[in-house]
Amino acid sequence: MTSLLAQGFDIPNYWTLQGNKAEVDFLIANKLAVIPIEVKSDRRISGKCFDEYDNSGFNDNLSKTLKVLERFNIKSVFYMLRRFSILLSIIISSLILCADEKKLTIGVTDSPPFIIIDDGKISGLTIDLWNSISDSLNIDYDFVIADNDKVITNITEGKINISIAPMMVSSAFGSSTFFTQPFYISNICVAIEDHYESGFVTVIKNIFSFSFLKTIGLLMLINFSIGTLIWLAERKDNPAFSKKINGIVDGFWWAWVTMTTVGYGDKSPQSKNGKILATIWMLVAILIISGFTATISSELTTHRLQNNVTNIHDLHKMKVGSVEGKSSDIYLNYKHINTKQYPTVEAGVEALKKGEIDAFVDDGASLNYYFNKKDKNLTKKIKLIELPNNKEYYCFMSSDPLLVNEINPYLLSFLESEQWNKLLKKYGLIE
């Protein structure tokens, strides 16, 4: 409506012949003419309404007509808005897209296999898709290469009309952006180092780890202390404990046997102080051995747990990398997962290989394309884990809802065609 008024048209009106014998649904008046428009719900079109309109003489006197229209503005506006909202959308969209013959600015980012930028040449799945849509709509456009982290800013500031980079539908983008129908569904994928070893090798390596040895050392210190105390309490009257200094060894032996609940019975306290100390040590030892068992289990399985990512929440305890500005990066931040950002997938994978991060997160399509096209040997060192419950619905993005509505029918039509399947095979997304 605003666009029509800016073009010099008055508010549209509705005309009917007395007794509702004939009607014209849509009248647009400017200083030169009154234009009648009839809308039908099917293909049956009759010119009877226009004949009655012409015969009525309503449009013979332009100035009179305009004055008559003014009296019906209030009622006709509401009637018109109720019946012809779709027509208005089409008219306004046509004015925006066609009237001024303005070129659209299309934002692209390097996101293989969707958009591949190589030595200034732009190709990829999304490029082929857009070319087909633009041909159908007869849209003139220019590509503008943008950084991933600048896409949203460029759209909201009007620097680009639409971004065809693969952007995930998410509330994290705010209410100022509008999405087309999804053209591809992917899963969030986690790349981690694959340190597969046999169970025996893993156990041996972890037994001699610093953390495990530190735990053993602490236990020995505690047992030595308890052994010394029990020797001091028993050395005078208990022959099981030597009176000499080497009797500490006897106390140390008793502390270990008691803690492990083996209980050989070769040494036992006889004095009152010794029995009190033994009772306390038995209770404490139960707690210590339980904690020790848990620590051993943890140390022996730490490596396996670190490489077992089953959901997005597992990433909270890991050093995570992502491509700056991509939808996966935005999603991770939305989930309050701290990330180290990299400019490309290649840079993120290299950081993973060097041990700078524990995991690298991107969409499954991009990571599989990189591994299959760039370096197949990486699959021997790095494994990919798809998170099936975290899907990414890729769409085009724009700040103009009318442009999105214009594109959607052609986008859906192309996705249902055999040509779309050929493109998916071309870029290795289906077999």
C-alpha cells in the first residue's frame, strides 16, 4: 500500500452496481485515470463486470469519479485488505523487483561445496541453484564476496539484498532477517582425533601416566603415616611389631593389608590405643579405597571418554574450534559453548591435528566434502561424528520479506526437479 501511494495512486476502492448486479473488485485512481481490476479465483474470466462498469457512466467524468471515490475510502480499504492482500503483495513485489530494474546484490562466502571461491571464480551447489532461480524470475544481479562474520551485518545494513551462503534457520539471527524455504538439511558434525589403541595398550599407558602415579604416591604416604602410628602404639607390648625402627615396615604392612580388606591376621593391634587407631583406620580406609577405585577407573578410561561425543552438551568439557561467522559457530555460541574461531575449515582441521583444540565443529556436508576432496588420508587420523539430533536447515537469507516470498515458489519447484538431484550428485552430497 505504501509503495502504491508513493507511485501517485490513491487508496484503492471497491465499486458495485446498485443491487449488487455487478461489481469491480479493485479500483486504483490517480490524476489521469481510474483503473478497474477484477480478481477471479479460477480460470473462468468474464468481461460482464467491466461492461456494466463502462455502461454505468461512473468513469465518464473523472473529477466526479474521484470525488465519489473519496466517500467510499474508509469502507473500501478494509474490504480490499480483506480480499486482496495477496494481490497487493504481488503488485508491490513487482514494483520492487521490476519497475526500477535494479540489480540485486547477492552475498556469497567461501563454504564448499555450497559456494566454492577459487582464484576469483565462484561455483558450487548454491550458485547453480541461484542461477536457475534467477533465470526463472529474470533477475539481474551481481555477486559480492563477504566474510562469514560480516553476512548478517551486510544484510541488516542493506549492503546486500540476499545472502545465498548456507545459513541455518535460527532465532539467534534476530527478527530483522527472513529465510526462504530450506534447500538442504545437514547435521552438525564434530571432527576429533582418532587415537584408537587396543585396550591393553591404553591401560599400560594410563598406568604410567603422571596422574595415576601421583595417586599411588599419595596412598603410600597415607599408609606410611598410619603404619608409623600403629608401630608407635604397639612396639612395646606386641611381639608382632619389632621394637626397632625397622618395625615401621611391620606397621606399613599392616596398614596396607587393612586398607585392602585382605586381613591376613598375622599382625593385629593389642593395646587400647592401637585398637582405637585400627577402628578409625578401617572406616577411613573403606572411603579411601572406594575413591581410589573410582580414580583408577577414571584414569584408565579418560582417553576413551574424550573421544566419545554423543551430543552437543559433551562439547562443554572440550576445547572446540569452528569457522568464524558460519551458522555452526553462531549456534555453538547460542548454546554457550566457547569456541576458538578459524577463518576456514582447513585452518580448523590443522589446529586439530596440532592439538590446539580437542574438537572442530562444522556442518557435515562441508567436513565430508573437505575430507573427500582435499585429503582422504585425514580419515586415518581424524574421525567425524555426526550429531543426528542437531540438524541444520540451510536457507537463503534476506532483510526483505517480499523478496523471500518471490523466490520461494521457484525454489521449491527446483528442489522437486531431477536437476536438483543431479546437482547433489555432482557435489558429492548423495551417491
